[in-house]
Amino acid sequence: MDQRLYDELSSSIGSSSLISMVVSLFCIAISWWALQNLKLDLVIRYPKSPQGRLLHLLLAIVLGHFVAGFLLDYLSWSGQIRNMF
């Protein structure tokens, strides 16, 4: 019985991790796409330089991380609503 419980828990954690990774990568890609419209030349001297592109990537990662965190929290909260009643 303990082995079966361990296997189910391990499978649940694995699928949850996979969903988190996919949502995070999707949100980073969407953030990258959305940031393409940002005029970085107003803030950065050479936006097409490697440093400018790296800043663009880092901004996409940070923004995507926050959006993915919100979506995953929302998914978790909506899953816990059924325990309310």
C-alpha cells in the first residue's frame, strides 16, 4: 500500500512540475513577443547590441515569471474551491 501511495504522489508531483514548466516557458515566449513592441532605444544607447538584446531577454524572463506565477497560483486556487463545499 505504501509503494502505491508513493507512486501516485510521485506521478502527481511530476505532472505538476511539467505543467509549471510548460506554463512558464509559454509565458516567457508571450512576454518576449509583447516586448518586441517596446522602444528600448529611448532607454538604451544601442538596443541592437548584445547587451541590449540580453536586457530584452532578461525583461521577458522576469515578466514571464511573474505572469506564470499568477496563472499557476490562480489554477491552484481554482482547484481548491471544490474543497470549500
